[in-house]
Amino acid sequence: MANKIDSNVTGLRFAEEASLKTLPGSPVFYPLEPNSYSDFGGQIATVARNPINPSRQRKKGVTTDLDASGGFNQDLTFSNTTRLLQGFFFADIREKKTTAPMNSTATAITSVTGASKTYAAAANLTGFLAQQLVMASGFGVAANNGLKSVASASTATAVVVNEVIADEAAPPAAAKLDTVGYQFASATADIVMNGSLVRLNRASGAVDWTTLGLIPGEWVYVGGDAAGTQFANNRGFARISVINAAYIEFDKVSWTPVAEVGTGKTIRLFFGSVLKNESDPLLIKRRTYHVERTLGADANGTMSEYLVGAVPNELTLNIAQADKVTMDLSFVAVDNEQRTGTQGLKTGTRPTLTPGSAFNTSSDFSRIKLALASATDAAPLPLFAFATEMSLSVNNNVSPNKAIGVLGAFDTSAGTFEVGGSTTAYFADVTAVQAVRNNSDVTIDIIMLKKNLALLWDIPLLSLGDGRLAVEQDQAITLPLENNAAESKFGHTLLFQSFSYLPDVAGGV
């Protein structure tokens, strides 16, 4: 028997349950990267017996309840949290065409043929459109990785691209194709102003823009690296307000918009996977998890403990100056289990952790903008120029359901989906203070960009609280603000988006 177990030998993973407390036949336990834990495990409640008796002593009590919960803090990288975020949003992520979807079976790329510029599979490749941009990754031959443009609509067994690729008879299992954008044919797209709103307009041709798989509330990046694939004056991030066959109208853009023609240009448009809290009850999905923490080894094998029937409850995104971005995540569970080395870990696949670089708060932010929400201006003035710290929080208000005859809980109930947070900004003028007093409609978006990858958080509608200026001798005046979000015109309170590829011109290279 060991005298002690060090924390450094522990590990943390999660697996999605098929139903409450029940794992699927072949569960996958995905790795996590905890920095610290908060109240992880089960807390037992007991009630002592204290009958009236001459000895004036209590009798041994009885176990009456179990509260199972757990939380942890981890750094935010591009890929280490996205799958789990689905549980906090109570929704499926909306992905563009990919051979490695998050919530269904992956399609194996069986070969690559250089002469015909073809990626092949046994089936399921239908859905890649002509002129789409795809990111190829995980291939063993370097030429087969990177950004590719689709030459013609894919068949069930083949995707043909325009770029030079090389023969690869048996690509690795991790090889995949992800749709990341679209390239418009020459002179078919221009910028038209609708008052102070911005339209990416179909100037010619017959492409139906609703076929791109985009939705209102989603963000895109307009422009590629080559001069011929970008507008001279309109380039950057933009949020879709309206989309129809002939144009996309943006109600938020990161540039100063002006009307501009696309003569001689093949404009590129980049997009990603979208996760938001859904308003349609048919799209709201509660996920429950086994959260597994290994506890080192005893004489017979690896010891472990599990949160069972764990429902994601609270999430906080922490952004402080001169630091890395971290997240606090917590769960409410219906039960807690411990397993000895003899019992071993629960059966399942445990993939290795893919290394990722944390986002830092000094150079990995493309944009943080808090502004008055406007239905008529796509580029309103920000309420502050710089912030010292900020947080974004999600609370599902999950509570355990207790019953007679059940130790722990038999289920959980979710309450209101609450989104909030706080911001401390450098004071520049009284506009933000007035926005608090006037209960103005405000919006905030946060874009983190690193090595051609980006994560975006967007709250379309919120109100501000606090707003009392902090004035200290020899210090800059700061403005603390509390954020309270509400359902927006898009039907969601919070949207998260991950971009698997953005051009170098977007920054963060």
C-alpha cells in the first residue's frame, strides 16, 4: 500500500452518456487539461442518533444524502473545450461539411490521387460544393495538407480540388477534410451599402447564397490573402443579419465600410462551426456525462472516481491583462463512484491529448468590442478602447432531483440559461456610463486569433450594470461594468464560433 499519491499522477476525462447514468456500448473518454479542481466528488450527509438516555451519549448516525458535483479550471486552447461546450449550450454544434463530424461517424479518406487531384473515400463525400474552400489536415504527405479549393461538386466517393496534390495510397486515420470557406467566381460579388448596413451582394451569376450553410447571427471573415481574393477597403470579420439568394447583409463589421465593386476579383469568404443556445425546443439537447478522474495506482492497477449523470452547469471565461485565457467549468451530477485498481477504469477508448497552445491576453485578441446595439449601423463607436480584465459567464441553473429511496439524485432539472459577466475598462468618456443609466441595448463580441485559428464569442443583446467610476490618485480612471444578456433578434443569447482556418491577412500568424 502506497503511503501517498501525488496530484501530478492524476488525470481528467469525460465521456458522453447514452442516457442518464448509462454509457454507450463503446464510449470515448476525451482528455481534459485541469489546472485545479473545485469540490470534485460526492459529499455525504449523515444524521446522528441522539436518543434520551442515561449515558448522555450519541449513537452512531445514518447516511441520509449524497451531493455529487465537480468543477475544474483549464487553459483555453483552440480544441480542448469545444466538444464539451455543447453540453453547456444544451445544443449540437452546427458544422459545415466535414469528413470528421463531432456528433456522427467519421468518413475515412482511403486514398489521394495526384494525377486527378482527388481525395477518395468509400462513401459519404457528397456535399462538398464547387468553389468551396476546404482545409485538408492529418495526411502523411505534406502536399495533401493545407487549404484547397473544390473544383466541382463532390460525389459520394471523390472530392476533386484545383491544387496540386500527391499520391497517398493509405492516409492516416486522422486525415480529414473540413469546409472552411467559399471563393466567389470573378466579378460576382461586390459591397453595397444599405444605409450604414453592409451587403455582400451578388453582382452577377446565379449562385444561391443560401446554399452556403450560413445562418443569421453567424460570423464570417471577408477576404483572402491574395489581392485578387479581397476587397481593397472591405476586409475583416462580419456578422450576418440577413441572408437570401442574392445577398448577405451584415449588421456588425470590423472595418469601416464603403461601397466597392469586385471587378476582376474572386472574393474569398471564410466561416466556421457555430454553437449557440437554441430557441427551437426541437434543437435543445441535454447532454449528461461520466466525468472520470484517475487517482494514481494501488497495488493492483489505476484507481479512479467518477461523476455519473453529470450535467454541465456553470462556465466562466476568464480574461485578465498579461495572462493566459482560462475557463472554469462545473457540473451537477446524480451520483459519484470510486473504483479500486482491481476494478480498473470503466471500459472505453481513451484518445491521447492533442497538444494545443493557450490563447494569451496580450497578442492573441483580434477584437473586443462593446458597443451600443444598432439596427442601422454596422460599425458603431465602441464604448471603450481598452479593458484591464473581463469575464463571460454561463449558468444553466441545474439542480438535483431528490426522492425517498434514492441516495443522491434520480435526475436533474435545468433552469434559465443565464449569460453575464463583467468588464473593467479604462474610462474615456461618459457614453458607457450613460448607457448604464439609460438601460441601453448593448452588444459585445470577443475574437481570439492564433496561428490561422480563431475562437469567437458574441452576445448580441445585453444591458449594463454598475458603472461607478473608480478614481484613485496617480491611476487611470477605470469603469467597472456588469453584463446581463438577454434573448436577441436571432433567438439566442450567446453564440460561440470556431474557425478551423483563417487567412494570414486576418492576423495571428
